[in-house]
Amino acid sequence: MAEISKTDKPVLVLLHGWGVNQGVWHTLLNEISPRVAVRCLDIPGFGSAQQLPSPYNFDAVLAALATQIPDNSMVCGWSLGGLLAIALAERYPKKVMQLGLIAATPCFLQKPDWPGMKAVVLEQFSQALQRDLSQTIGRFLAIQAMGSSTAKSDAAALKLAIAAFPQARAEALSAGLGFLTQEDLRHSYANLTQPVAACFGALDSLVPVAVVTELQRLKPHAKLTTLAKASHAPFISHRQEFLIWLNNWLEAATTSCD
């Protein structure tokens, strides 16, 4: 079990999305509220977390992450990281005092009663991974930036940010797509006891903006924000707007703890 260092400040834990690593957060660190101590984690199999739990499944990944999260943390996840953050809040409630979501949903797959990605899109990624891992990751990064006015530079920034860390392991990439396809945490999300805040991009092609209405319906007191011109990576494409959202959330969350 990883040793957790103590800090006098509330801890903000940041969880990255599929195909990338903690590097996506590093250019933001100097502009995040000094009221918190920031901890950027790599999901097992991504970035510096090259050791895989055995078997590699959703429960094992959650357990591995939970060992690295101090009690009463503010846990904020982007995309796949948000899916994991929802599950952490439900299964390890002592770890998660406040939940933050960035372009994330408790159910990524489109269903008759739920907006989301079509199964065929995730299946295409799964098949492409087996043919060319690097090319598939590049394509996914481009899709994450799609819709923003600076899509090409956004995708390039993502690539640069993650390049400082080891490439994700193929097993983790494949399993991560499985998590996005199979996990449906809508009931879990609706029944969370922790306060929830979230930031979405109105132009997101992976988490359609229609999800926001459904999430508000499931959890009426959640504080959900939509950035009108952002897509799936608002912290890259709309950095200042995103930082305003993040720091406002942290200010409110830490004030409520004083």
C-alpha cells in the first residue's frame, strides 16, 4: 500500500483520462488555488504507474487508486478519470469529501434513455488499438480537442504534456475502453452523499452536452457548468475559463471545510 504523506491543506486529487497520464495537469499547477495541496495520480497502467494489478479490472484499479488518496480529499476526474472518481466516492466515501467532474459522465455509452457515445465508436477504437497503438492514441487526442477553435494546437498540447511520462500499457488501454463501454454508474451517482461540481464543454463529441440535463435531473443539487465553446479537454482549449471554474469550486469547497 502506498504511503500517504500528510499535509495541513485540503488535498485536491486529479485523475486523468484514457490514453494519457498525469502530465495533462502539470501546466496548470502554478495557477491552482494555494488553498489546496494538489496530488496528480496516474491510473494503473498509465504514465508512471506501470505496475498492473492482477487481475486488471475496475475494482482493482479503484483499490489501487484509493491507497494513494488521503481521507477527506477533493477528487476531480476528467473523462475516464471522472468515471473512476464517481466509483471512488461511492465505494470509498471516507476518501472523497467533494467530487469534481470534467467532461465526465457515470455512463459513457449511449442508451435508449441516455445520451452518450455509440458502441460502434468504442469498438472501432478497440480494434484500432490492436493494429497501431500510437496512431490510435493520436487519433483519440485529436477527437478530444474536436470542436474547439484551436483543435490542432490543443491536440498538440495534449501530446506534448503526456510525452514526459511512459506510454500507457496496452493492457490498460484495452481495459480502459472496456470500463467506458461497460460501466453504468448512474444509480451510484444519483445516490452519492458528497457535493458534486462539474465542468463540461458544449461542443464535446464524446460527452454530449445533453448529458448535463440528465445529470442535473439525477442530482438536482449538483453544480454543473458548461463552457459554451469548449470541447472534451476544456483545461487545454479554454484554460482561463476552466481555471476560473476550478478555483471557484475549490474556494467554495475549502470554505465549507473551515
